[in-house]
Amino acid sequence: MIVQFAMAVKPYQSSLIPYEQEIIALRGQRPPMPYAGIAELLRQKYNLTIQRAAIFKFIKVRSRGRRMFSFGKDITERKPGSIPRLPAVQTSSAERKSFKDQVNRSNQEIDFQFTPSDRYNLTRLPPEVAAAIRKKLEEEGH
């Protein structure tokens, strides 16, 4: 009888966690430092050999599902579901009416006319012409 013991495995932790704040600062610059540059800096400064793709994945995992993979300055301040609101634009009723009138006028001025060309106008062939073409294709081996 073979007995197997399950060993307690420590969960994976990135080797970049101690350098997270520095990576945030480097990616927050304008223009942001490239991932290859960050990898080279970590190698020179801390003797940490890491691929640029690993840094990208590290940032991607921590970007909270945003499309652009970078750390925001307020990443620790904001809750995951909160979205900043834009200030409301104040317009007067006269401005809104003027805009609606412009839109209505521009829609009325447009007069679309479609004229099909003969090149793409498909017509049915007479039966005798179709039979002649079919016979010619059969003779050629199609």
C-alpha cells in the first residue's frame, strides 16, 4: 500500500511585489518607462533578473480589468466599482432649440438619389444564351 502525503504548498507570490511602488512610479511618468527599461533598471539596481513580459503581466493583473494596463495615481484611494463623473454641461433652452433647428434643416437639405450602374445590374439571360454558355463551359471541362 502506497501512502501519499499532501504537502502544504505556499501560494505563488510575485517577486515584483517589493518593487510595486517603484514600478507604479516608473509607469506613471509621461511618457511611461517601457517594460524592457523597467526590467533593465531592476536588474541593475536590485540584481533582479526578470522578463519584460512578466512586468506587463504583473501590471495587467493589478489593473483591475481596465483596458489600458497601467497603475492609476489613485489606485489605492478608489473603490473597484467607482467611476468618476464628468461635470454637467450647462446649456440654455435657446441654445438647445438652435441646435435642434440646425439638425432638422441639415436633414431636410440632403436629397439622396441612387442610380444603379449597368455594370452591377444583374439581368437574367434568355434560355438560349444560357444554354450556349453552359455548352461552351462543358466542352472546356468545367
